[in-house]
Amino acid sequence: MASVRRQSTVFFKENMQHSSLLVLNGPNLSRLGRREPEVYGTMTLDDINEGLMGRYVDVNFEFFQSEYEGGVIEKLYDCEDRGGFIGAVLNAGALTHYSIALRDAISAVQLPVVEVHLSNVHAREGFRQTSVLAPVCAGVISGFGADSYRLGVEALLQRLQA
């Protein structure tokens, strides 16, 4: 078993030297730590990003946040056009519930996208319980606070190693 794990680790490190992982955040996520801490927690987006970099030292992360739908879409297209990305962890914020444009962009790129949410959206208001993005994403992780990002990264890394 150790031999298989070692081979997998070597494969992973060799592939990650030339690959990046996008962590993409939509509207209002710049306010983490200040906006409704009882719902979203007290960690800032920088805290979450730093935690990911500290935990996954062999992963080349690219972090991006925009308050605008077009900014999120442009970044997704930019990463696909530049190449070298294994996928994206996406917290689209409120765009999750209504952005057909973002849904179409996710469908258009060849990158696996994992949708993540800090709060359990299914335990909240009815309008938050619908995701127009989920059907075109590789998976959805919701309700684990800042750990949702780590779980999203893990999901993408498992796809790479499979």
C-alpha cells in the first residue's frame, strides 16, 4: 500500500508543479469576518486563502474575488485560456441562485468546478436553497464553514490522482 501511495504522491507533485488551482469568489465574500459572522464565521477571505496555502504547500493556488458577475466569468475564461489549471473551487455567493451567465460559463470551460458554500444553504431561506450552478458543477459542498474550501480542494485533487 505504501508503494501505491508514494507513486500517487510523486504523480501528484509532478503534475502540480505545472498546474494551478483557481479559488474563485463572488459578491460579498470580500466582507467575510464582518458580514453576518453568526452565519459565515469570523474568518476573512484572506484567512481562508492563507489556510489553504499553508495546508497544501505543493499546490499552486490562484485566488480571485469580484463583486461583479462579469469579473467572476472573465476570470474563469482567463484561467482556461491560459491553461495549466486542474479546476476551480467556486463560492459564487448570491450568483449561485440566479446567474445563468455564470452557469453557461461553467458549462463552456473544460475545467471541473466544485461549488462551495460556508453556510448550509439548504437550512436557510427558500431562495438560497436553489443553485442554478450545481447541475453543471463537478460537485457541491455546503455548510462546513471555511472547511468547505478545503473539502473542495480535496475533491479536485482526488480527481487529479484518480
